Amino acid sequence: MLNTSQINARLGSKMLFGGDYNPEQWSEDVWQQDVELMKEAGVNLVSVAIFGWARLEPVEGQYDFDWLDRVLDLLHANGISVNLATATASPPAWMALNHPETLPIDRSGVQYGFGSRQQYSPSSPIYREKAALLVRKMAERYKDHPALVMWHINNEYGCHIQECYAPHTAEAFRHWLEQKYQTIPELNRVWGTAFWSQGYQNWAEVQPPRHMPAFYNPTHWLDWRRFSSDMIQECLEMEVQILREITPDVPLNTNFLGFSKAVDQRSFAQQEDLVSIDIYPDPATQESKIDAALQSDWARSLKDGQPWIVMEQAPNQVQWRPINRLKKPGQMRLLSYSMVARGAKGILYFQWRQSISGSEKYHSGMVPHTGTSSRTWQEIRALGNELKALPELSFTPDAKVALILDWDAWQALEQESHPHTGLSLMEQIGHFYQVLWKQNILVDFVTSDHDLSGYQLVLAPSLPILSETAAANLKTYVQNGGHLVMSCFSGLADPNDHIYSETFNGSYNPLLIDMLGILIREFDPQSSGTVLELSNGWQAVQWADVLELQGATALASFTSDHFAGAPAITENQYGKGKAYHLGTQLQLSSLEAFLKHTLQNAGVQSPLEVPEGIEVVAWKDGTTFLINHTSQEHTVLLPAPMQNLLQSAATQTAQQELKLAPMDVAVLQPQTQLEAILQ
Amino acid sequence: MLNTSQINARLGSKMLFGGDYNPEQWSEDVWQQDVELMKEAGVNLVSVAIFGWARLEPVEGQYDFDWLDRVLDLLHANGISVNLATATASPPAWMALNHPETLPIDRSGVQYGFGSRQQYSPSSPIYREKAALLVRKMAERYKDHPALVMWHINNEYGCHIQECYAPHTAEAFRHWLEQKYQTIPELNRVWGTAFWSQGYQNWAEVQPPRHMPAFYNPTHWLDWRRFSSDMIQECLEMEVQILREITPDVPLNTNFLGFSKAVDQRSFAQQEDLVSIDIYPDPATQESKIDAALQSDWARSLKDGQPWIVMEQAPNQVQWRPINRLKKPGQMRLLSYSMVARGAKGILYFQWRQSISGSEKYHSGMVPHTGTSSRTWQEIRALGNELKALPELSFTPDAKVALILDWDAWQALEQESHPHTGLSLMEQIGHFYQVLWKQNILVDFVTSDHDLSGYQLVLAPSLPILSETAAANLKTYVQNGGHLVMSCFSGLADPNDHIYSETFNGSYNPLLIDMLGILIREFDPQSSGTVLELSNGWQAVQWADVLELQGATALASFTSDHFAGAPAITENQYGKGKAYHLGTQLQLSSLEAFLKHTLQNAGVQSPLEVPEGIEVVAWKDGTTFLINHTSQEHTVLLPAPMQNLLQSAATQTAQQELKLAPMDVAVLQPQTQLEAILQ
Amino acid sequence: MLNTSQINARLGSKMLFGGDYNPEQWSEDVWQQDVELMKEAGVNLVSVAIFGWARLEPVEGQYDFDWLDRVLDLLHANGISVNLATATASPPAWMALNHPETLPIDRSGVQYGFGSRQQYSPSSPIYREKAALLVRKMAERYKDHPALVMWHINNEYGCHIQECYAPHTAEAFRHWLEQKYQTIPELNRVWGTAFWSQGYQNWAEVQPPRHMPAFYNPTHWLDWRRFSSDMIQECLEMEVQILREITPDVPLNTNFLGFSKAVDQRSFAQQEDLVSIDIYPDPATQESKIDAALQSDWARSLKDGQPWIVMEQAPNQVQWRPINRLKKPGQMRLLSYSMVARGAKGILYFQWRQSISGSEKYHSGMVPHTGTSSRTWQEIRALGNELKALPELSFTPDAKVALILDWDAWQALEQESHPHTGLSLMEQIGHFYQVLWKQNILVDFVTSDHDLSGYQLVLAPSLPILSETAAANLKTYVQNGGHLVMSCFSGLADPNDHIYSETFNGSYNPLLIDMLGILIREFDPQSSGTVLELSNGWQAVQWADVLELQGATALASFTSDHFAGAPAITENQYGKGKAYHLGTQLQLSSLEAFLKHTLQNAGVQSPLEVPEGIEVVAWKDGTTFLINHTSQEHTVLLPAPMQNLLQSAATQTAQQELKLAPMDVAVLQPQTQLEAILQ
């Protein structure tokens, strides 16, 4: 793994700006025009050859790198660096024809065909072999090319194909299980196969969870999800290993498909030097800015705060939703600054020049169909040059609040044959996040076994699976003064998804009874449409824990149904800290009231008082981003005179009262710091 | 078939209480604790080994009965009887591996995989052979075991797999057709293959109704449904034959999957000594008590009033709905007494001890995750002991009203390419039943060719298929003084689903014109959302017959559309009785008004005047159940002093005014009868 | 191709009346009754043997024509002509058994089974061979039969099977592509395979667009749709060739499945002598009369105004919708006259005698289940005799307005990965048509490269694909004085679905900038539920073009969102004509206001002022149809005295004030013309 200075040795320490560059779609006379326009827009990094395999190896075993040589030479000659793809994301047509067994098979046994993208089974030995050959060729050829500053491994792992039910995958699954469990009796114990006559006698009997008459065995399914993520991760590791061997100094990354459950991104991230991610909030919703912020915080958290890259965002609209709205004038810039504020040192787009054919021709490009007279191009060019003019930044966002997200627990939560199959982690996280965003509270994402001591408040949406170690970690955190919010349907089961009930302990959270000060006696999932009124006026949905207090106090109680009068939300002093339990799902405005209470108890404050709709992110070095998402001008009172980096040096005079134009941004730094930089 | 005294010789004549016991999920040290708790709860019957095949025959042809021996010995030693499963419900993993052709194939040609349950093709010769071997082994081994009081054949036939499209099933289908039709021309005639160029020339050309470009041939489809039910019934018969041979004295049953269209339960029931059924009303709805009552009446009706067993109900919540609500405190007891009132001599649960892993770990158990301190356990224990204290009961529920349900007609009704594909039998039955339940009118389910003379009122929801024999039966019933309500889309077609129109008779109910006193000239299915206003203020939906009176009188007419002024609901004196026709689907409150009219005409009365929400069932011997589903106390005036069997003998003094606590039950008997028993 | 007099030589010049006659469903004693009833109803043409293959060739290679001989002889003996089917629409069971590869395979790889209809792959060489043999046999046998007046080729091509994914189809697809593109590089260029690594190196690599991980390549998909239509058309051409060879004088037709996207009907129509079509408006909607009119105008337009035949309509209700309402008393007659008014010289039904079994037994028949006393029969008989009494008509409907519908553009419009996947051509056409229908403006359907000079107003709903030739054609039309309305998402792409943006022209309609006088800078699809208020009070949905005026004037502007103030609807003088652009989708009442404006500008007027709900169609010879769809009597003032052909000659006196009874029709002719005919 490269450290920051090694990474910066290649990538530089300034902001990166650019996008996916697919010159193979265009005749070479366009290329020259491309680099001219790139320079005009301040582009300093492009990703090349992501979908290049068919061009690089048009016939199995016959390579053609000449065109790519010319592309890299041209870019380098014009001072544009390259994030070079390993080109393994979409195998060519010959793969499907010569090796049809590489085509993935879905749950119903239907094999995918050639003609779109990502049509490979992650566990296919042939795919992996052919991909490895290509990666090695690429690395050998370009290891010394001066344009190469980073490797872009594959593309959006798991975007379309998360699982495969081919015979070779079944074989790999059995092998994976054998590694994990060693013996068949252990497999039987962990999967609980005594139920429904599922006991196995040998590995050959074990199959992927295909089309079935009734519910899956939940641990079978959970292991299948883990295995499926691991298969994709093995593809990543295979590429990493080759690249590390041949180009040990070149940082490498793979672009994640936004905030997604498809694969265990945190585990993947440990393989790469730098996190990069694709962020596509839906402009049709008011929450698109919050969604972009969430995904940015997620990206930053994957490698514990290290700067990261927005590998793809849309210059304007996308084409893959059923209805694809525009980004309004100025909106793309605001979202971009929100990403920078949350640690992005690179703002890149899909794609440089909008296609005129193919499946993404209605996905906007930096150079759109309507060319350089277009609003889109003008916004791109302006932002590129604005970012270029920024001084070197510290990238030290400062979060005091953390959200726990365990990928395993996420998988375990959203299963069939559960008390409430509509209980969604994404929705819970979205609600927590939205409330915090509106109060300008920055959030890190952590896992339940993460060192939490740096946070004043930790929020844990439903964690059905919780290991004993993690439970101990949470308790230590609270004991030492931390504030922890847990929510319903948490801590019931061990990592095998077995209910913790070896003894009759009488509660559904046996490991956390003392910390939370409650017994969870039963739970009563609520029909959709039912709104539960709580004693303090709050409203809740979806779930009602039947709680008994064992030391905790009730913040709110239910007022109806058979659980009328029973506690719904509790608070418990535990050691030096406090632990809260949400025995239901609060509606948004009630959740806001609840979180205000916990934030206050935990001593967490917004960095700045601002009108609604203004996003604030403050860094440890005092750098402060103010993003006005409203169409009104607003005046913000600063704690001390600060200077706005986005104004030309001439006009950068420190002010204590900042006028923020509609849909405008300020990047503020304390006066002294700025002076230091300017000198 | 065993008679009642033979059955009672094994099962005893007192109430049965218990549940599914799956000791294979637990280590043996738990077993001892289990039997202690069973005794504490008054458990006297458990079902064992339902999912035991993989444990009993872990490797093909290698049996291991030792563990089951120990289970049965232990139970017997503690006075607990066993309803022993034949264990054929879920074949082990080796079956899928060694004999993949036993795995069923769905309509699209996708084969089901191993890993949940019931993954066998009912017509598979290999499955049947292996199952027969197991049943024989079980019967031979346990035929003399003193714990064995009943056989539990397979489990919930048709729950997940109702059809299979494997080649061996196609072969079986052809064989079945050949048996039925003897010749190809007869098949062609009955299926009406002259249309759409479907004529066959030999049996080999005939296939199951797979994935098709357009609509199925309806008689092809109907025969396929009959065949598919028959294939499952053959599995039942295969087991019955072996068990009758080896253990002729042991009563046998198979537990039905509630009130369901999956298989022809009435036909199945004729194979078994005792009906047992699984009843899972949804606690999320107000109608759960009505649904449970309906299913109970259904179970009683399958063998014409003979006592039956609730083989499974949930001690609390289930896990297989998308949202699974609790049963409220006391609710399970009320539902259980409703079942007893409707003829259940056994109240059993799924399952004894709640699983900690597997697909049903969130399905409640009699011993739940939260153990003996839980509400669930306490309710179970209380009810078990209460039932144990009851004297022997007569089980003589007394229904004066019958609902006609022909499985064939149900299949024929709910087909594609029909006038109104939303016309649902379940919904019609539900509406009729609900109105009667609210008036505490007990209902039997009968078939159209059943002897109806014992009923004062018979209700026949849509019966598109009606044989000439059945039509004659209905007419005889009315002629002799019966009251019959028929509803739209009835009596159009013969059992081959051919329209009765060999001559131009001008009416869609040619066999019933004189009885109903109407011609059905046309019918006009109504768009969803359309509410038809009738002349007397009633409201109706879905359907409008275009009727002409031929002797009948109109109770209500349509008021709108092209059929304005035409009769909608008619009444006709026929012989000594009356026949009504519903030429539309009345909305619930209108149906209530209509049924009150017919009940009054037929002289049917509620057994007792009670406040709303109190369920009353009276038996021929005077035993009367009062179940207060409300959360208020109610006082009920009895016709004569009666004694409540649920009060301890000391306090059992006859009263004429009964105070019924909220969510409480009374089982009343006339004073004299009680005294006789007590002596 | 036969000319009109050749067609009339066989078919006669009077109205045709009849239906599908399937005597194979009935015993021969019914046949005699059939012809008697046919004569009673004025039937003079029946379609025979449409689903006759299984009866004509019950065993592969063994033919049985005797029954058909008898049918044709009987019909001829009774003066009834025959539209003889080639019987290839539904292959017999032996085809599926002996040649399973003829069964089509769907997108997921699932093969269709035998048992409904149309279960053949259009590209199957075996199907085609067997079908050709049958057609030849039929033609040879009946070429001289005096009953034969027309060939009915196959039936409703593409109704259920529009595509097939069998290996032989893949082979045919590759062949089709090779014919079209000649070289692989050209295929790659046109499909834009450089994107997503889809480049091909040889034909063997190309596959149909099967089940895929992500979006299809749009040009791949578009070619697949074209190919699939062509495969079906090849079946038609194969039959046409045989029939032309053997019976050059017999007109031939194939009945289209109503107005449908399934195949390119206009291209098919060029193969046949006469257009015939099946028209099944849904009686459940108020718009059924408008839908029937639209389909009639469509049918007339397929061969540029030539008289056509309603090959199928329902005498009353159908059975294939989920809910199938009746046609109200009189409704079928009104619809029939609307069809005649729009050029139908034949009114035929599916089917003669309602089946008593099979998939369509609930589809009404001319002789329904309820026989000759039924309303349906009486309406049929009355209409048949009324049409028989009509004098010879001119069939000269006179449309001044045209709607552009390019099948290619329709396919291209409704694709995945588009800006707004809900943008429906059917809906747009429906809205345009509905407004015009209500003003009694007759419409022709044309293609974008059609000679438009005969029309005063041309409406072009979204045409995403527009060839340069077509664009020039539109411009010429306007320049010469035409009025043209274009709508959003038009003219973006060339026939390969490539965006027209070789140069940065800054607009999404580069070929039409001067004609429309606008630049389309961006487009912003709108979320469903969003209603856009325009400056003049109009309302719009789905779409907002971001326009810049370049000479045009804005008729209405947007008032909200980022595009507030920008033009929404524009009008531009171009040469002697006017071109309008709808930059959004107007809601119905706003569209009505807009179209009134354009009609007025174009000088298009209703033929007659009539109350709402009265349909008027006027022919060039003055014949005028008035159809009263209301349940009120209305008085219509005529421009001059006219006589009503539907009144008996005795009462046919010219009137200038016409009283039209509720649900009644008048066929008026100027007095003089009528007198000429009568003499």
C-alpha cells in the first residue's frame, strides 16, 4: 500500500479535474480537438481505456496497443495525466463466443448474453486468466509511460452482476465453504440445517441458493452473499497483485458504484491506495444534495479520512433512470464543492465527450452534443479553472459523529422470512443522515468494531447481526463517555445469524441489556400505513419493540394498541456515557427532535449558524465551505474575519459578514492561514 | 378407514394439546428440559420427525433411527403421545445430487434447487420409490411403539409445489389422460381442440400447459390442475397404503395448508381417518378471527362434521408474511376456543421450541427465544392446563346454513380469458362468511352434489361449472323446501367447461331456469372502481347480469347504464322453497341486508342475542361457546341458567346472566348436563 | 398487385358482410343451419379455415381436404363467398413433436410450448417449408372453386410472437446483418460498438439481444426489431409468391392486429391487394368510438385511401381483456358505420358461431350462446340487411390533416436508457387524434417521407429518428405553404439512431433549425406527477425543452423551475407555411386549444356544425355519415337537402333539417346523387 506522499508523488497534491476519456469512439482528428478543449477546461487527469478490451485485444490473444500509445502520448504532450484502466470491465465478443462458460447465469438459470457490458462471471477461471493476461500486458507496456499516474482497475465492480449460478461458481462456492468451515458437521451447525431436512453429508451436495420452492436458509444465503462479494474481490486482488509487481510505485484504485450494498466496499478499499467512487444523485429530488453528501462521506470513510476521488459524476443528466432530469444551472458546481468539502481531491466526470451512439448517448458529457456553446460545457470549463486556481488544501474534514454500517449486518437485515421485510438500512441511514445534514453535522461511517473513541456521538441503525467483540466495543465506548444510539432489531443474532438465546435470557438484546438498561421482550412489526403516536407527540412507523425498563428511562412511550404505555424510546446512563434505544422507527421530524436531544447531550454543535439550505463543512485547519443551495442571497455571520478562496486574489479581503449569492459557494480560510499560503 | 371409536382408542377422547417437536435442532440435554416443560404446559401430543428425512436417512439407503428411538422413548416415558411423521415432506440433499430429476420444474422450465423444502416433483417415480421405502421403514420400526398414536403423513401437501413440468410429469399426464379419455378423439372433443388448430392425433403430442404464446385451452388447463392435485394425492395414497398394511389400527392424517385452492382437500380427506389443518390468520387484520373461524368450519366440513385437529397454529407471530404482527395478549386463546367451538379436538402449534437458526427462526414457538418468562409461554401453559381441565366434549356443532364449494368449479372460475378475471371465489366466500359470522350463524361447507336436506339455507357463490346431477340436486333441495342463493356466473358450463348451449336456449343458466325463474340473457363485467347503485339502495360491483324475469320477482334492479331498470337480484318460489339469484356482486353492507332477508325467510336465527364482537357457537347438546373479541366487558342474557366449564368446579354455579370479561371466553353447558358429567 | 377493378371482379363492389367461420368446431348438421342463418343475416363473405391446419394436415404430410370441400360447396351453393385462409397461423401438434425447433424461444431462453396458438418461430426454415407446402396444396385444390373470392394469409401476424431467440433465428439475424452491412467494420460503425467494448471481428460473434446484464446497444436492438418484423414479413411474402403463381387473379390479404407496433404494417400492406384489419376497441372506455375511428383511419392509410375490410370485430364482448364489458345496445352498429365512413367496404366479425369450448368461448359470436333470440343476433341480422340494402358507395373519405407515423421512429422512441422512458407514441397519437375526432376532422396517417402536398395540416408526434430526406421533405412541405406541428424529442438522430452532432451545432434539431426557427439547447424530462403551468394558462407534462428562439415566436412559455420564462410552444413562418414546435407534452384541453389555433391558421374546418357526440365524416362525392353516439335525439342543420340512405326508399325524401335519434346513424347523400342512383 502506498502512503500519502508516495501517492502524491504521482498524482500531485493539487485538485484533480477531468473525466472518462473514450477516444476509441471518435476518429483521431477529434482527439487533437479534445486535448485543446481539455486544456481550456483545466483538465489534468483523464481515465482511459475503461471499455478498451475489445480494441486492445480484438481477437483472442492478438493485442493492438498502437492506438492507446498514441492517446497516451498525445495526452502527455499536452500535460494531461492518465488514470489508466486495466480494461477488464467488459470482455470482448470473442470471450462470449470462444468461452461461453464465462457468461454469468442468473438465479433462474438463465445465462446472460453478449451485447451490453460486464457480462462475465466473477468466479470464472477463464475470465480471470484472460483478464490477468491483459492486465500484465498493460502494465508491462505502460509502466514507464510518463502519462501514467494511477491505475483504474476494472470498473464499478458488481454494478450489474453481483452473483453467478454457473457450475464453476458452485464449485468455487463449495471450495470457499470448505476453507471456511473445514468440516461438514461444522457447516451443518452454522447453517442450522437440522431444520427443514437440509443436512449435508459431503461438499458435493452443497449448491448455490438457486430458484427454490420456499425460503432460503438464511445462513446459506448470507454466506452466498459473502462469497459472491469475495469472488469479485478476488478479481480485484488478482489485478492488484500484478500491478504491484510490475508498477510498485503507481497508486491504484477501483471506482465504486456509489454507496451500494452490491459488494463489501470497505473490504475492497483495503486493497487500493486511494478510494474513488461514482456519485449520481437524482436531480429530480430535493434530497439530491444530501445524497451526494452522504456518498461523499461514505467514500472518505472507506479509508478512514484519506482524500478520495469522485471518479464519475454526471456533467448534467444521466440516461439510466426511467426519467432523467437535468442538473439545474449551477447545481453541478454546488454538488462538486460539497464533495471537495467532504474530502474529494479529484472531481471527474463520466464522460469527456458525449457519445452519439450506444447505450449512454443520452448520458451527458463534459463536451455535450450541443458543443461548446452549451451551458454544460460552460459550467465545466468554469469549474475546472476555478478548482485549478485553488491553493493546496489540507483535506481535514472533522467529524464528531459516526454512523455504524456493517456490510454483513446489512445483508443480514434485508432478508426474506424476517419479522418486517420492509425494514431498510438505506432508509434508516438516509433518515439519520438527512437530519444531521440539515444541522451541518459532519458524519463518518464506521463499523461496529471500529475504535469509536474519537466520536462524541455514534448512531447505529438496525444491526441484527452483532458479534460479541463488537458488542463489547460498543459498551467500552459508552462506558468511557461516548453517546450511542441503537435502533430496533439490533443485537439479536451472532455473525452466523443465530439468535443469541442459548439460555432463556428473556430479552432480544442479551449482550446489551446493561448498557441499554432495557429488556426487549417481543417486537411487533407494524402494517404499512400505521402511524404510532408516542406520548411526547412524536410519530413512528414500521416497528414496535415491547420493552421493559431495567434502569433506563423512557423518553417516549407508545399510546395505542396492546403496547400502550410501554416505553418506545429509552435513554440510559452507562458508565460515563449514555446509550439510547429506538424501539420503533421515528418519522423524520420526530427523529430530528430526538437527535437534537442526543446531540445536545453529547455536546455536538453545528460549526456555524446558517439559514436553512446552506451547507457548511468545517475542516480541522479552519477551512470552511459554505454552499448556498437556495435561490436566495443569504448573509452569514462568521466567528472571525475569513477570506474566500473562490474570489480572485485581488478581492480576497477578510470579511466577518459573508454575502452568499443564490446557488453560490464560498471556500473560507482564516485570514492568517490564507496570508501564509499567499506568501 | 377407522371409525370414531377406533380413532379414540388411540388418540383418547379428551382434548389434545401440543405441537411440532423438532428435537433434531437441539442437543440431547435440551430434550429432557423439553419434556419437563411439556408436562408443565399440559402437552399430551407432539408431532415428530416432520423434517426428519435427512437425519433418518443421511446417506441414500443408510438409515439412522437411534435418535428417534430415544426421542419416542423419552416422550412415552413422560406420558406424551406422538403423532409420528412419515418424514417424506422434504427429501435430503442426496436426493437432489443423486437424482436431480426428482427436482420439480416450473412453468418456465426452470428447475428448483435444493436448500429450502418440498423440492420434489409429486409425480417423480424416484421420489415416490424413496419415500415409500422410508415410510415402510418407519412403520416397521415404530408400529409397536407405545408412544405412537397417529401418523402424520408428509406435510402441507402443495404448499410450495403444486405443479411440475418435468418430462416424467408430462408422461404421467399423458397416462392420466389416457385413463380418463381412453381415445384421442374423445380427448379432442372434451378439450375442444378444433379451435386454434389444437387437434391431437396421438398421446405423445399432448404436453403440460407450459409457457405459451397465448391463452391456454381451458379444459387442458383444468385437466392439468386436476391431474396435478391427483399426482399429489397419489403420494398420499401411496403412504396410506403402506401404513394401513403395517399399522392398520393407527389413525392417520395429513395436515392441510389451511383453506386453500392448491389441492382438492376434500378428496384428500377421504383417504385419512382424521382431518388436520394448519390455521394461520393474519393478526394484522380485524378479520383474523373470522378467517380462523372460516378455516375451522372448512376443516370440520371435510369429513362431514367429524372432530378434527388444528395441527399447526402460531403461538404468537409468524415469519413468512412480508410484515408479521404479534398476536395480542389473549388473542391466541380466543382463536383457539373458536376452533374448539367449531369442532377441533386438538390444539397444536408450530413449533414447540423456537429455532435459533434456519428459515423459520422468527416464527414464534411455544417456548420462544425469550423463554419461560415470556408472555407467549405463559399463555401457552395457561391454555394447555385449561383445556386439560375440560370434561369430555360432544363436538356437535350445529350448522343450519351451508356454503357450496366445488374444487373443480373453483379452478374453472379463476382462469384467464374469462369475462372478468378478477371474480374471486375466495372473496365471495369471504364476504358471505363474514356476514354470517357477525350474526353468529354457523356454516358448513358442502359440495353441489351433497345431500342438502339438512340445511335451511344454502349459499352458492359463483359455480361456473355445474354438472346436470348437481343442478338436479339443487332443484330437489329447493323443491322440498330449501332456500338457495345462487350468484352470477353460475351454471353456464358442464364439468368439461363447455357452455351448456347445445340448443339455443336463450339463457346462461339453462338447467336452472325454472328454479330461479329467470333468464340470464347476457352479462356485463364491470370495470374496477365502478359502483352500481341498485333500486333499493344497495350497492354492487364487478358484474351485471342482464336478466329477464320468468316467474321470479326482482328484489332490486339496476338504476344506471344500459341495463337500468333491469332486475339485479331476484327471488323465486320453487316448489316448497325459494331460490335467489344475485346477478351482481353486492358490497358487504348490502350483502348483509340481503342475507338477513334470506335468513329470515329460511327461518335461520342466531343462537343467542349478543353484543357485536362476541362470537357464539352452540352445539346440539346445548354446549355454547361465548368468545368476547372486544376489549370491553359484556353481559349476556342466557335463555336458561348455564354453567361455565372454564371456571373452577367450585365456582361453577349456573347463571342466567353471564358477565364476560374483555378478551375472555365462556364454555357454557346447561345445568343438568353439567351435573350429569360432574357426577 | 391487383388493381381495384381486378379486386372488384372477385369481391364485388357492394358492401361485404360476414365473419370468421369455423365449421370444424361443429358437427355437420349444424352447418346447414349456419348457412340458413347466414342468409337470414345478409352474410355474403366468410373467412374459412384460419385455424384449420390441424384438420387439413392432421398427420405430417397427410392431407384431408374433404371436409373443407364440403364447407366451400355448401357456402357456394347458398351464395356465400369465401375468404379462404391459408391456414398457416397455428401449426398442428405434430409440428411441435416432430420439429420442436420450430417452437419460438423468448428473451430469457424459455421455449414456448404447444397448446394455445401461433407457436412458431417466424424464421424457422422448417415452419416455412411446411407452411409453404400447405399453401401450395390449398391453392392448387381451390384455385378454381367458385366460392373463393379472396385469400386470407395466415392471421394477425405478430400478435403473440414478435421475436424468437432460437439458434436458427440468430443465424438468420447474422445473415440479415451481413446483407445490410456487408462488412464487420460497417456494422461496428453503425452500432457504435466502440462503446462498452462491444466491437465485433466476425459475424459469428453477433447475437440477438438476449437477457443482458445492462442496457442493450440501441442500434443493435433497433436492427433486431427491424429484423424481427422482416422475418414475419418474409413469411407473408413466401405465401404471397405461391398464391400469385397459382391464383394470379385472386386478391389476397392478411388481417392486421389493429393499430400495433408489433410489425411494420405499412411495409406488409405493400404485399397485399387489400388491407384488412381487426378492430377491438374496449367498450369499457368512453374513447372506444375514437379508438375504432383511429384504427379505421390507420387501415385506410396503409394503402393510401383504398377501401379496406374490417376482418374482425366483436359482435358484442371479447374475452381477452382482464375485464370484458358488453357493447351496449346499438353500439356495435354505430362503430360499424364509423368504419364504413372511414373506408371499410367490408364489416366482418370474429366469429360466426360462438364457441362452447376453447380459449375464446367467452368471446361473443354473431350467433351467440344464447342463440337467435339474443340481442346480439338481432343487431347482427339488422345491420347485415341494412348494409345489403345500401347502394354502391364511392369510398372517398377526404382528409385534409395527416398524422406522421414512422414505424422505425416508433421503435426508436420507446427504448430503455432514454431521457424519458415514459414518452409514448401511442399516447401522443391518441391525444392528437382525440382532439381532431371531437372536431370531426378526418385524419390520414402518413410517413415522414410521404408526399404531403395534399394536406393542409400535418402533425408529427415525437420522431426521434428522422432521415435527412425526410427532413427535407418536411421543409419542402412547409415552404410550399403547408402547416406542420412537430413535438419534442424529434429530429435528434439519423436512421441508425446516431445523434446528429458531427459538428457542434448547438441544437438538438440541427436539420430543422431554420424551419422551426428555434434552437433546442437541452431537454428536461419531468417527473411523473409534475404539471407545468404555461404562460397562457395551458398545462403540460413529461417534458420541457430548453429552447432559444431564432426567428420563431413563442405561443406559450414555461412559468416555473429553472426554465421559467423560456419558450415552450413556438410558431414560425417558413416560406409560405408555418411550422410549430411543442417543446412539452400538452394536456388534453390545452392541446385542444393549440390545435384549434393551428387548424384555423391552416384553414381546416369541420364538415358540419353538430352537437358534441355526433361523429361526422364527409366524402368527396358529398356522401356524409352522421353518427349519434349520445343517448339524446339531436337535430342537425344540413347545408342543403340530403337524403338518408338508411331509410327505406319510400321515406327517403330530402331534408335540410335532420332529426337523429339517440344512438342512430344517417348516411346522407345530396339529393341529386341519390336520384341518379335510384334511377
